[in-house]
Amino acid sequence: MIPIAAPVLGEKELEYVSDCIRSGWISSLGEYVRRFEREFAAYCGVRRSVATHNGTVALHLVLAALGIGAGDEVIVPSLTFVATGNAVAYTGAQPVFVDSDPVTWTIDPEEVARAITPRTRAIIAVHLYGHPADMDALRALADEHGLILIEDAAEAHGARYKGRRVGSLGDAAVFSFYGNKIITTGEGGMIVSDDADLIERCYYLENQAKAPENPYWHAEIGYNYRMTNLQAAVGVAQLERIEELIAARLRNAQHYSRRLAGVPGITLPPCAEWATNVYWMYTVLIEDAYGMSRDALMARLRERGIETRPVFYPLHRLPMYDRGQSLPVAEEIARKGINLPSGSALTPAEIDAVCDAIVELARD
């Protein structure tokens, strides 16, 4: 089976994890946690960061630290992983779903502008599948209306918007290091920001809101959202090779695009002129001209030993969030979109096998 996205792990990861085990520092205290935070913040071009147990809790934690809660609204693209909407719901706030831009597939600033109400507190910009959202337009809206702008960069490590790395473009950003991400800690997440007070608030809340002078005195409800030293050790090793892993994704994307360009019924993934898409997933749309549906193609590819994934279901169509909205761009991309094998370890021969199958099946 050609996997959708397998992690790339090596001797450095083993060395650093072994160091944790030999030292006995395997929980949330240990030098690798603080080192990973420092080095990842520097990589993103921001001053501070706080590591978390996964990307979902990173987003919940930053929203909680910002004081977002019941009675508030947070604007979210419908076309995203469910964690983006769920993290808003965890706070008691209302996620407000908007449609996608048809060119970039990311949150549409014009739709955001129409969704702002007096209850709106924040906008979450998701850099979908590795392609940055239009951050200047979103920043202008946030500034005009006094809103917080958060980047959900879970899928976009190292992506650039007008030359700047994602993570440095909003008031805060969150990342995920799940096993299929560009760099991984198995599970794991990170909040990055230039706002030192916000980061200190995140540290406080993720550590059960312990009083600094008395670790068993808790003045408010906190969380246990900490990253372990074992996770961080893997993250430090992964960060040392992040440019190599991104370069592999870019080479793979170029190979796919050369092979699939011109195939009837295949729409290639977006890459705006102002963006560096890191192709966490190489995602294509299966149009009617291809001759079979997206789901039929997925089934035929699986028969040939090729793993794929459908594009995320739009959140406004999920039972807990379905309020009868119609968001046609998100719905169309979700209906047609397929994630092809995309991991950094993918070989040219494997890409050729995927493309050969897609071209041959188009002739059936």
C-alpha cells in the first residue's frame, strides 16, 4: 500500500528520545520541551511559544487565554478539520462558518466581512492543506473591527505568505505535530505569538492554573495540556530537518503536477502568486469530465494499493453544526476533492504509480 503520509524518523529522533529515557525526564519537565519551544518560535519568526499535548488543545488554550467564551462569536472557515470548530465550541463561544475562496480554497475575506456582528471576537484563518490564507485582507478586517486574528497553521509548517512564514502573521498561531504532519511529535501542538502576556497566560492555564508561589493553590479552572519531554525530543530532531522535509513535499508536488497537468477532469491544487504552498496534502479535484466520481476513483485506487483521503466535510454540514447553511464553494471542493499520497518519504516511482493509475482509470 502506498500510504497517504507516513512520518520520516531517523537516528536523531532515537538519540534524543533515548537521552530523555536515560535522564529520567520523560514527562512535561525537561530540557527538550523548552528547547523545542525556543527553536520553533525562532523558526516561525516570533518571540514566544508554548508547547501543548496536541494541536486541538493548542487552539482551545489560546482561545481560553484570550477570554473568548459564552456569548462570543468566532468566524471559522467551514472547509477545515473539525478541530477548528470544536475548539471554539469548547469555550462556549459560537463558531460562525463562512465559505471558501474558490481560487485558494482558504477562508474568503469577503465572506468574513459579511459575517461580522457585534458579538464577533475573533477570526480563525486556516492555512488549508499547506496553502496560506489571504492574511492581509483578514488583518485589515480584524483591525477595522477590533478583532483577534488567529492562524490555524496545523497543516502548514514552513508555508509562506508574501515571503513571511505562517505563524508570524496573526495575533497568535497554532500548529499540530500529529504523525502525518510535515514534522511530528506523534501527538503534539504549539502556540506561537509575539504577545508575551498571552503566552504567559497560556503557560499558566495549561499547567492547571497553578499559582507560581504555591503549586497546589489554584485560583481558577486550568487544564493539563502540556507536551511531554519525549514528544519534544522528537520535535527538536524533526525541526532540525524541516527544510529537507518541506523540500521533499515541494519536489513531490512538482512531480504530481507535471504528470497530471492536462488530464481531463483533474483540477490541480492552488498556489497563489503570493504564496508558498508546502503541500501537506497534494489535493486535486475530480471534475465531471474525468468520467467517474471522486468516491469511485478512491475505491479503484485502493484496489491498486493506493491510499487516499477525501477532502474534509464542511463543518456546517456536520450534525452538531448543521443550521441549514448553504456554502457552495466549500461544498463543491469537499464533494470533488481527494488527497493523494503526500508524505515526505514518497518516492518518484510511487508518484508515477499513482499518476499512472489515475490516467489509466480515466480511460475506463
